[in-house]
Amino acid sequence: MFVIWLLVISRTEMDKPETTLDTQMLEVNIGPQHPSTHGVFRMNVTLDGETVVRLKPAMGYLHRNHEKIAEGASYLASMPFTDRLDYICSMTNNLAYAIAVEKLAGIEVPERAQYIRVIMAELTRLVNHTLLVGFLLNDLGAFFTPTLYAFREREKILDLFEATSGARMMCNYMRFGGVKADLHPGFMEKLKEIVENYPRFLDEFEKLLTENEILMSRCQHVGILPKHLAVDASATGPLLRASGVDYDIRKVDGYSIYPRFKFRVPLGSVGDVYDRYYVRILEMRESIKILEQAMKEIPPGEFISKQGATGAKSPRTFRPPKGDAYGRIESPKGELGFYLVSDGTPNPYRYHVRPPSFINLTILEDMCLGCKVADAIIILGSVDIVLGEVDR
Amino acid sequence: MERLDQLFVLLKKIILQFAESFLPAPLLPFLSILVSITAIAIFAPLTMMYLTWLERKVIGRMQNRFGPNRVGIYGLLQPIADGIKMLTKEDVIPLGADRVTHFLAPVAVVVPSLLLFSVLPFGRNMTAVNLDIGLLFFIAVSSIGTLAIFMGGWASRNKFSLLGAMRAFAQMISYEVPLVLSVVTVVMIVGSLSTEKIVEAQSGWGGLRWFVFTPWGFVGFMLFFICSVSEVNRTPFDIPEGESEIVAGFHTEYSGMKFALFYMAEFLGAFAYSAMAATLFLGGWQGPLLPSWLWFGLKTFCLVFTMIWLRGTFPRFRVDQLMSYAWKFLFPMGLSNILAAGIWYHTPFPLSFIFATWILLLSFIGLSRLNPTGTRLERRTYRFAE
């Protein structure tokens, strides 16, 4: 009897309107100056208490006219500019641009250069994913410890980049038809050290993070991106693969010499922040496998083709034939593509970048609706954006 | 040994004896109070300064870096350099801020956390004010800080500040409930609210008969410590100032010394709560061999270190998880802990231990099973595409 009475009471209580107070939505500008928008990115967020009901990303604070500048410069002169797109992974940016120009001009790349490029690209993937996981934890509220652990490992790879290309972040290393310089003599030993020690670091990292209860409860079932939505929004990279879509351009397109290597593509099942985190950890482990194979198989020989070497010496004489080409690679953030139209002059007629971070960012609102503010921040962190690339 | 133990008490006595020679007798009690106040007023900011140094140093070591090491050896003068920097910084009051409240908030946040020190038993005979209701005073005064934080957040006229202030209010009120519940057990067993009496009740076994070694004491200690970490807004409960989400929360719009005062309140709170946890459950100044104030300092330091350690390790909770943790887990756990303490008090020894342990174990397992956020967590396996 009592139970029934309780039930009746609770039903009538539930039917009442929640509150008669006059409540307002709170509109907050998160960014452009904010500790965790990863640069000058602004989210115009409408909050109902703590819950996000509307989120409008505002971009363009870092717009540098990248594409138009490239149209006024010779092909090679744009190479250093590509470093500044995604300033964490300059090597892959170089690679994508080099591949696009090589397609346009029909330049062959020697075997050794191909291997060097793959090694550099996979090292860049390690750098990017390690950093991303570190920063994601920062967004989650950890006090810089994971980030600094990540920085420690990144430093070793950056030292390698510096020794090879002369710069730590703005490498400007790839050339059309090869690379700028051969690997320096001690490179292989240092690379071996990194490849051997990296799994140990990842194990340590994972021990700290993967099964941490706070991390699990913060990340699991948060910011779910369903398969169909991810495909519709043309998301690429780890973001797409965390939603369970098997699409890796290294496999699909087989550019450079990737078909020679044995590696697997990790796929998530739920498509939440946790999957995005873990898919990246697994991808790093696969990258290490690629590095191991490339280290064993790298042949001696030329590091840049004849045609490429002359083109690098006098960039104004480098005139690709009329036509257009689209070169794309699987950059650590997703599909990075360069679309070039040549009219036979030393400058490209049209130069277009397909930036993965920008396109992945377009579905931010769909992932964030109904979440808390804190979730919106980590969802943004898990998308993995670099504003240099988003705004160009 | 005895003299070393009573070092500070003797010092005070010497000062008072010296004053007797020229002061009229009615003024002496006032002087006695003044000496205690001065001691606290010097000790508290000094503690705060060196706690910031300690935190930076410890977290630096945890993160493969050195921490401050430029000013003085081991960076020991860094807090002073920071103090000078803070004092000389521009004091910005945002346009449209409620100027009076904006000014009052940092003051109102520091005063209660200084008052907390008055009832802490720093050693044998070393409580500044031996109140009969010392514990109640501690809890009552510590909750004033919440109001000051809301004042700061409201007066700043900044949305991030307001969000932080709202979070702070919700969090601190929720966590005060299990905090008080965990303290109730000690009061039940001791039968007094005086901090001195509570420490004295833990004497015996060569100074190691601490409440933390009983089942209810252990659970009570855990509850108290978790809640106190939350009360002083430290990781993983630092959502009111979660810097990655709401910039700096309630103190976003504070600069210079006002900001430092908020910081000071946080560190003083961390120290005071650690000291209280040591008093209530770790036997206060009780302990073998070493002088009493050293024991007290050591225990407090260990707890403060644990707080710093937590900060260097953990990510942050989310608002709703934080709330459900307080209300769905800590609160019922505190209630069953009271039951366990009651049974402990009324049954003879071996039985009481068994009963109390079982009650606490069962409620712990039951509550962690019922907790909805706990069951959703999953260990995942990933498939690979070739």
C-alpha cells in the first residue's frame, strides 16, 4: 500500500514543471585566448547551466593567406610555407606537397629517398600522437605530467630531425624527387635507439593512463561520433578510424612505398573520446613496426633524383607541364591533400590545401551537443587540431 | 627530551616572564593571546610560501624537471621573489565589476583559513585556543571560505568566474556533508569536540594507538581526506578553477596580491585540513621518541605531500561525476561508518572489530556496485584492419 502511495506521489511530483524560475542561457566565448583551445580558436558556446546547447566554432584568427602566397611563388618556394601549416608535423606536410608536385611534373623518386621519407613520416606520426595524448590529458585536467612525459620523448625525435634537416620543427626537408640531404652517419644508431625504447615508453604511458578510472569515466561514451556522420562530414584520420571506419590512405592509396610494409590499422568501436585516445596509442605501435622494417630494408643510393636536384638548384626554371594534380597522404591528423593546377609557368595557377584538422573540426558541434563544458574541451582536444592548418 | 618537547611552550613562558617585570598583571592574559596570535600570523604565511615552493619542487621532480632553482640554493628564496613580484604587479579591477565585493573577496577568503590555525594542536600544550568546541569551530569557519569564493566569482562580472563560483558552491556544500559525517565518528568515540581531548584519547600503545588503525577510523580518515582535498579545490576535484575549462574559475579576474591571497587561502586550507586529518585520525602529536610538534609536523607534511602527489598524477573529474561521487558514494559510506563506529563502541573488542569491518566492507562493495558511473566503464579490445 505504502509503495503504491509512494509511486503515485513520485509520479505526480515528476509531472510538475521543473521550475518556475526565470532561467537564462549563458553565452560564453571559449577562446580565442583560452588555455585549451590549442591556439587562437574560438567556440561560441551557449550553455544551459553546464550543458552545451549550441556551439559555433569561429575560425580565421590565424589566417595567413597561405594559398594565395603560394600562387605568387615558385613551386619550391612554397615548401617552407607548408612547414607552417601543421607546425607539429612539418615532415608530413612537406611529403604531401612533394607528392603533389611530383605527380604534376612526373618526377621519379629514388628508392633510398622513398625510405627516408617513410621513416620521417612515421617519426612525425609518433611525435604528433604522443603530443596529442599529452595535451588531451592536460585538457582533462592533469597538471602537465603526461604532457611533459610526452615532451621528453618528442625531444629525442626532434633531435633526430634537427641533425638531419637542420631544424627541429620547421624542417623543410623534402624536395621534389627526393629529400634535401642524405641521412647523417649516426642517424641509424639513434633511430634504432628510439625504435627500441619507444614501446617501453608507451607501456609506461599506458600504465599511467589507459586504465585510470578518472580517465575512463571522463572519456568513455563522451563525444560519440557515429560512423555515418563521420563519413558524411568527410572526417579522416584517427577520428574516422575511432568511429570504426576502415580508411587509411596508406592502405587505400598505397602512396610512396607503403604497400611494402606490414602494418595493421586499429579501429575503434564506439567512436568516443576514449577510442580516439586509444586508437592513437595503437597507431603509434604500428608506426614503430613500420620504422623497424624500413630501418632493415633501406638501400644505399641516391637521395634525390637528377631531375629533382636541378629543379632544387634553380627553382624558377622548374616549369611543370600544363595540367592539374592532387597528391594526398595519411598525415597524423587525417587526409592531407594538395591540389595544384599548373599553367606551364614557374608559379602554380591554383594551389589548394585540404587540411585534415579543418574538415575534422566541422563536426565539432554534433559531437558536443548535450555534453558538459568540460566535455566540449576534451572533445576538441581529441579531434586533434592545429590552428596553423585550420586557418592557413 | 621533555624540554625539547615543550620547546615552544617554554619560549612563550620566557617571554611572558620577561614581560611580567614591566607590565601590569591584568594585561598579561592579553599578552599571552598576542604571543600566540603573532606565532600563528608568522607561521601561517611562511607555511604557505614554502608549500608553494614544495609543490613546485615536488611536481617538477615528478615531471622530469628541476622546479625553481634560480633564486637561492634549491630555489629556497623563490617564494620571496614571487611575493615581491605579486606585490608590485598591477592590480586590475574589471570594468563593471562590483568594486567593493571584488576587493573584499580575497580578504574574506584568507581570514577564515588563518582562523583555522587557532584550534590546531601543534604539539603537547601547543593549541593556541583550546576551545571546547574546537572541531565544530574548525568546520564552521572553514565553510565561510565558500562564500568568499562566490563573492569573488560574482563580483568579477566574468562568465568564467561565475561558472567557477557556481561550481565551487555546489561542490563545497556537497562535500561538506560527508566531511562532517566522517568527523562525527570521532566525536562519538571520544565524547568531546575539543581537539586536545581528541588527541589525548588516542594515547596508548607507545603513542601509536591512532584511530586510523580501527576499521571505522580508517574509513573515516579516507572520507575526511578525500573531502578535504575537495574542500580546498585541489586535483582531482579542482573544477572551480579548472584551468583547462574555465580559464581560472573564480579568480580569473584577480591579479597581483589579490590573486596571491586566493592562492594563499588554498594552501593554508590544504595545510589546515591535513593537520586536522592528522589530529582526528593519525593521533595528532602522539608518537614515540620524537618531540610532539615534530610528530605533528611530519604527519601533516605527509598528507600535504599526498595532496601534491595527487595533483601531479590525476586528471580532473567532471561536474556531474563529482556530485554523484559525493552524494551516491561518500554520503552513504559516511552513514554506514557512523553505524560501524556505534557498534564498535558498544560491543567488546574482537566482536566489534569483526562487525565493524563487515559492515564497512559490505557497504563499500554494495555502493561501488550500485554506482552507475562505475558500471559503465569498460576495458576495450580493438580490432585491426589488415
